[in-house]
Amino acid sequence: MIRLTAKDEDYLETIYRISKTSDTVGVTEVAKARKVTVPTARTAVARLAKDGLVRQQHYGKIILNPSGKKLGEEIFAVHRILRQFLTDALLIEPQLAEQEACRMEHGLSKTTLRRLRLFLEAITNCGGGDPKCLSSYRKELLAK
Amino acid sequence: MIRLTAKDEDYLETIYRISKTSDTVGVTEVAKARKVTVPTARTAVARLAKDGLVRQQHYGKIILNPSGKKLGEEIFAVHRILRQFLTDALLIEPQLAEQEACRMEHGLSKTTLRRLRLFLEAITNCGGGDPKCLSSYRKELLAK
DNA sequence: CAATAATGTAAGAGTCGTCTTACTTTGTCA
DNA sequence: TGACAAAGTAAGACGACTCTTACATTATTG
């Protein structure tokens, strides 16, 4: 089981996100997205490559290996859950929610994430004026 | 304005917490609490001392300066809010909530923390079966 | 197709945060 | 009160992560 640092998770997530909207991922793009210098992004990519998550030919583009893609996807999913909690439950502005999610997303347990997901579902259903609100969350939780 | 790293925030919080139940704080206690070696804790204390947050005489105990106490208190308060959210809203077991709070507590904005606080109040009031639930949170939010 | 722009790489330095090993000081108690 | 235990310190190492400066390769375009 690969154990990444928080920073490397950030880089992998960034690469994953870029790769979804662009068919090539360059070091420069990563650097810009993470607001670091190009050499810094490069060393990060080198670390990820050492772990087999990405590969890159000399002067070539960054390519996600299957394991890297999978992990990037997972990290991004966590990010989305947190962001959704911030926007939908706390009513935080999208832009701030995006930042804050970055800060909270590392190293959370599967348990907490699963419960956060359930909680969000409960909240969302509640939006239509349904008064059962959180009690439904509690029931679901007890059912697992 | 002092800008601590996440780790140093952890150390300061630890020192603050120990100081609340014990009238002297030693490097060894800090090391044990943070699960690091004694020299590691020592270098962390040295960093905090450099920032004027704590002081320590040679071979002496660690003492929180006023600024350190204030900041430690603030950091701990954030920790408590997150822990409460995890236990009271998500119904996470206390022990896990304690850990997870540690991971989420760094670098959150005042806005997010304030809203989380309000949200918790709304949830708590909702516990008695009051159907207004989250709508009260939304109202309060708009009123600020 | 050659000059230039864009992109990527190398080398070297510095801080943070951790460790190990070894040493010093302080406190205790026989 | 002196030996030993407990606590603290020093020195040196290492990886992560960042920077700057300088160099190499690739793409573009005039």
C-alpha cells in the first residue's frame, strides 16, 4: 500500500484533474496549478514516478499509470465530498470551499468519509422542506 | 502576526493541553504526547521559543508566554469544534473523532469556523426533535 | 530552416521535521 | 552524600519540499 505525503497527494490530484480536461499534462501546468516553480513541480513528479504512480519520458509529458489514476480519482473524490459539505451544508462560497477542502482532505479515515457522505445525502433530501432532516441520517447509520 | 506550520501548531496545542492539567510541562511529556522522540520534541520547542511563544531555561521546564497561551487556546478551540462536529453531527466515535479533528484543524478560515459553529448550534437544537432543523441555520447565516 | 519561444532538466542551497547516538544536568534515595 | 535514574541537550544525518540560476530540448513561426 502506497503511503503518500499530503503534498504528493496534492500533486497527484492536480495531475489527475488536469488529465481530465487535457490530453497531455506538462510540468509547467502542474507548477502553475499548485503555485510553485517549475523545478519544484518537477521534483514532485519525480517522487510520484518513484512510487510508480506516473511515468514520464525525458522532456516528455506526464502520464498517469493505472495505480496513479485510481489513487488520484480517490483523492479527488474526497475533495469533492468535503467541498460539497462546505457549500451545501455550511453554505460557504464555492471559491473558499474549494480552498478549505484542500486543507481538510488529507488522511481522513474511510469511516469519517462514509459518514460524511451519508450525512450529505440526508441534508440534501432535507432541502426540499422535509422535516425528518437529520433523523434519517441517524437511522441509516444504525442500519449499517 | 505569527505564522506557524501545521506541526508547530500541533506542538503548541499539545503544550497548551498539558499545561491545563499539569503545572509543569517537560520535553519528555510533549514527546510522548506527540509520539516523537525527545530530541524531536526539543527542536520543536526551540522553534516555538524562537517565535516567542514559549520559553525555557537550560534544563528547565517549558513555560507558555502570553502569546503562546492565547494561540494555543485558539488552536485548541478549533480542534474542539471539529471534534464536536464529528461526534455530534456525524456520530463518529470519540476516539476516532479526536484523531480526525487533528487532521482537519489546520489553516481553516475564520469564515468556515464561524459557520461550522453556527451549524453545530442548529444541529444541537434539532436534536430534541425540532423540525426546523437546518433552516434555522440558514436564517441565522443570512442575518449576519 | 534557423531564430526564438516555450518547455523541461540539472545543480546547489536552505528550512522543516524527523531520527540515532552520545553526552550533560538534575533529582532521588540508600 | 554519592550512585543511579530521569530528564534534557548536542551533533550529525536524512528525506521532503521549496527556491534560484543556469542549461538543454522541443515547438513554432517568419
